[in-house]
Amino acid sequence: QVQLVESGGGLVHPGGSLRLSCAASGSMFSINSWGWYRQAPGKERELVAASTSGGSTNYADSVKGRFSMSRDNAKNTVYLQMSSLKPEDTAVYYCAAEALITIWQPLALTAAKYDYWGQGTQVTVSS
């Protein structure tokens, strides 16, 4: 069992930056994919960024070049560095993890594939 706790959200001006953290309990080596999702009011949850433990990554077109996902295995923490933030980035951001079943698992790109979810952290981009 893995528990995820996000932090780092807040209010930021357009053009600003934030770094979200996702602290995981349990071994990160039992995880295949790590994902960051977001959900804005009245909208469906969408994938922002995803990464496998092997290094494959995927970013939503809307955040490419602005967001970067990284991991610190020693701290059992996954990060989402967000720069050049826009008002449309406003949402609750969720960290998610997909359990490792086989070594041939591809990067998980749909929410249904993720087994563990954090509680979410609010990001508001406003002047």
C-alpha cells in the first residue's frame, strides 16, 4: 500500500512559479508510473504529466515547456515544477501512482490505471 501526500500549492500571479511535492509512504520501487493530474471547477480531471521509474515521460501539450516532473528516490518524493503559470492552470492538482506489476508495463496515461491518489492541492493563478 502506498499513501501519497501533496503539498506546495497556493496562490501565484500569472507568470509565476510553484513547485508541487508528492511525498510517498512505502517503497517507490513498487511503483511503475507517477502522474500529476489536475481538475478545474466544472471540468474533467486531466493528465498534466506522467513518468515511469525507468524515465519515460509525457506532458500535456498545454504544459510542455513550462512544467517539469522529477523524482527524488532518497526522499520518496515526486515533484512538479511549474513555471510561466497562467490563469488556466488554476485547478486542484493530484499526485497518482500506478503499482508495478511487470517489467514490461508502459507509462500509464489514463486515470483508471493509477492505483493510488493523493488528496490534492489547490493551485490558483490570479492577479
